[in-house]
Amino acid sequence: MIQITSWFTLSLTALLFFIAIFGRYVLFSLAFWWLFANGKNDQKTRQTIQVRPVKTGQQWREIGWSVLTSLIFTAIASGVMVAYQHGYTKIYTDIHAYGLVWYPVSIGLVLLIHETYYYWLHRWMHRPGVYQWVHKVHHDSLTTSPWTAFSFHPLESTLQALVIPALTFVLPLHSTAVGLILIIMTFSGAINHLNTEIYPHAFDRHWLGRWLIGATHHSLHHSQFRYNFGLYFTFWDKWMDTESPDFHRLFTQKSKKDPV
């Protein structure tokens, strides 16, 4: 890791973080948009979930908000780096320091905590008086695309960015585990906002797939607003009865195999 010893190295570190964060967003969004969401063949068109046209200029607006989101994520990541170098965090670099088993366990634990934080934050952001100031920017994209994944108002970006950095102060996390968690977050965000179902037929009832959020699940949140508040997993929506009653029907329709 870069040793931050001056404002120059702090600025360099921040620049590298921004390149990594915004670059990761662009890489995943561009790849998923090109592969699945640009509607250039009949199969993609049949799997499109929301058929309303994307608003004029929507993707450029989303990219603009995503630049601001990436800057906020960069500022918080830079603060965590400074805290790490002063010994305040529990980030470690020796893979054997906490045992090899802890490595995947720590990643799973962070994802579960993040899911819980986000679910309840998300429901709060839909409250009258909060929604307009915090969450409306994201919902301006009624029909989503991978570019929607980082399109947040700065207030929402800040609230979303707090939980994983906070966990580095209380949970031992290998430096590469932190990086992997952030990659999973961006990867999941791109998939969830595709507006094209890429999971296989009946995956919504599979022992694993029933717990994972995909494009159909999250697209219903953007069209119905009062259902499907999860981030990675469906368990809070199932437990709190906030999963859309239309989900399984729509998933079956959009993931249906071509007739032979």
C-alpha cells in the first residue's frame, strides 16, 4: 500500500482510488450494457423487463451523478487509508493472521451486514419527506440500465458509503477481502439494474437463486416503489413481506427459454 506521508501522496492516493472506483463502475456498466442491455437482438428484446423507453439523455445524467458518487466514495476510502496507516482500522495484509477460514467468512459476514443496513436504510429513504431529498435521483431512472447502478444524490451516496468503511474499524478484514467486497457490490449493482434478465429459467425457485437479487427483482422496485428493497439478497424482503407479488410471474416470463 502507498504510504501517505504528505499532501502529495494523499492526493495521489485519492486519484488512484477515484480511477479504481469510477473505472470499475464504467468497466462493469459498459460490459453488461454491451452484452445484455443494448437490445440489438430479439432474445434481448424478449427478456427486457420494463418496456418503457429510457428518457432522453438519461444515461449521461446517470454517469454525471455517478462521477459525484465516485468522488464521495473516494473521499471516504482515502480517510480509511489514513486511519489504516495510523493503526485505527482492523485491516490486515498477512493472509494467515486470522486463519484462512476467516477470509471467506469475513466477506460473507460483511455482505450480510451490508444487506441488513441497506434494506432498512432503503425503506427509510422511501419515507415521505426523505424520498424527495435523498432517493429521488435514483428513481428518476424508471427504466434502468447498468449505468443506473451508481446514480445517486450525494446524500444517498454518503449514506450508502458509510457501512463498509465503518466495518473496517470493528472487523478484521484482509485488504484484498475489502477489494473483493467492493467488486461484488459493483458487479451486483450492474446486474440488478440491467433491465434484462440474465439468470436462467426457474432460478428464482432454486435453493440458491431464490435468495439472490437480479434484474427482474430490482426492476420491480423501480416500477412499483413499495416492494423489493434488498441489495444482494432477498431474505429481508421475504421476512418483512415486502417482496413484490408479481416477481415470480415476471421472472418466469422474462427468463423463459425459447421454444425448441
